[in-house]
Amino acid sequence: MRFVYVDNAATTPMSEKAKQALFDAIDIFGNPSSMHSAGVAAFRSLDSSRQRIAKCLGCEPRELYFTSGGSESDNWAIKGAAELMSRMGKNHIISTKIEHHAVLHTLQYLEKRGYEVTYLDVSSDGYVTAEQVRDAITDKTGLVTVMYANNEIGTIQPVAEIGAVCREKGVLFHTDAVQAVGHLPIDVKKENIDMLSLAAHKFHGPKGFGALYIRKGIVLPNLIEGGAQERGLRAGTENVLLAASAAAALEDALSNLDEKNRRIAEMRDKLIDNILKIERTRLNGGRSPRLPGNVSICFEGIEGESLLLSLDLKGICASSGSACTSGSLDPSHVLLALGLPHEIAHGSLRISLSDQNTMEDVDYILSVLPEIVNRLRDMSPVWEKIKQEEQQQP
């Protein structure tokens, strides 16, 4: 049986270059804070990794702080910015209804502590505009946090334009770019970004490693008290090994990016065009701008969980939405924000491709998916009701 992994939005397999960097760094065992030769070797490796990742983002190495992943980076950026806001007498934050839960739950945490949050609506195809942000800003607004690209439906937001509005209004701008870094060309300076979160395992790097870009001049409160690591803001001995692997993974991901994305987008479009031939299906999110590897589809009359299990039996690993909520029976908050009714949102499928996928993978998915959908619909009382209603229509 063929094995096809198309859940790359949840996590990616490590690239060969990331693995090699991990093996090469495994004997760099010193503490980067130590002054002896072993410590100096570790510091140099860590410093090199920081410089390489910073170059990929268009920022200075001293503006990049290493963390354990995207969720930690989001928490640090948002909670830290909230504390800065409160010192200036501001308590209003702007975000959207389709953010990742690492952002939404952090905002809910702050709401319980007296902060006011405006959650912007998105269009039916999953976009927010810079004008919406401008209209929502008040004299109490201290932070705008809008994701770069959505993890479920793949829509890419107008980050540079939103950042320009925030810069004009003197408001901090954070973007959760976990799904974008390594997949899209990003320049934090040109795109007016004040803070950016990333996670290495989304671009064929190791799990447990992330980073937060903080623009020079913004001094967030300490995340972890203790030693002087990460310029005194995040104490704890740095993970030299994962940093080296992440740097190699990001450089590799961005090499020949245009050609990679062209090939991935071809696979994406073939999937979308052919899956939409199945009756009563719909594409979630606009077709452009969209992540090159994202396919999000809803099938009326079936449950997403049954679809995923059936695909897995055929050797296809996909998802019904965000990996962080895969154990929940509730429909996706992202799909509901698009205006989909609960019964349709329950039948969602997310296929997320990477440069490691092939057109043969796409052909295999298309060869088995229609049969699975038809079989599940044949067993579904919901689908039977839909067909009966169709027959009753004049």
C-alpha cells in the first residue's frame, strides 16, 4: 500500500540537511555561557545559527530570540506587549476571528485580566483588510496581532499593509507566521513587522524549537527569570543542537523557493480542481493569495473524522483542520468564521503539501478519495436527507 503524508501544516518530516546539521552539532556539548573552549565552541555555533536565521528573515541577529516553538513565541509577544501597553494606559488589542488557538487563548487570558479585544470578521473567503484594522484602532489600542497565513484554510493576509497602518498609528504589530516562514519570502523590515513568531518543525526542522523576532527598540518584559541567556529576557541554557538544525532547515526551505512553490501549487491546484468535481463540495478560503500547499475542502453529508480514518486505511495522512484541535468534536472556529453552518463545517478535510510530495501522491489521493466520500455518504442519514430535499424541490 502506498504511503502519502499530506499533513505538513501540522508538522513536517525533517529535511536531510536538518538531520545532518543535527548530527554534526551533536558533539558540541558545552554550555554557551561558559568561558572555556567547549563553551566558546557552543556559543559560536549558537551565534552562527542566529545569524543565519536572521538573514532569512531580513532582521539583525540581536533582534531574534530563540524559544521552544510558535506557541511560546505567540504568548511572549502578546502578553509582553500587553504589559507594555498597560504602562502607557492602553488596554485595547485587535486581532481576527481565525487566529490559531495559541493567539486566541492568550487573548482570552488577557480579557479575563481587564484587556479589551476586538476580533475582526473575515470575508467569506477568509481575508481581513488593512482598512478594517485602521477603522478598529482607537486611542486605547496598543497591539494588533494578525496571522500571516492561516493554518487551516491557507489564506495569506495583507501583512505589509496592516503593518504600515500600525506603524502610522503608533501601534505594535505582531504576526503569527508559523505557517508562512520557510514557505513564503518574508522580510520583516519591508513588511513593517514589529514581532514575528516561527516554529522550525513547520519547515522541515526539529520540533521544540522556535523564535520570536522583536524589532530593535521594543523591550518586552522578561519571559523567564534566571540567567542572562537571550539577552537576559529568556533564561535557560540554549539548545545549540536544535538551533543548528533549524538554521539548516530554514536555509534549505528557502533555497529555490520560487521553483518549489510553483511545483507545489501545481499539485495543489490539481487536487482542488478535481476534488471540486465531487458533488456538494466547497473550497474553504480564497484561491489567491493562498499558501502553495494548502487544500481545504468541505464535503456535505459526512463527518471529517470518518473521512480521515478511511484515508488513513489507504495510507494517506491528512487532517480535518488544526492539529492542535484534532481531538475536539467541535467544528473549526475558522470555518464557522467564514459563515459555514455547523453541519457543513464538520465535513472538512485539510490536505497540506510540501516539496517532498509528488504528482504521483496527488494522483493516488484522487484515485481513492471519491470512492471514500461516496461510501461514507451512502451510510450517512444526513446525506440521505439532503438527497430527499433535492428530490422534493420543483
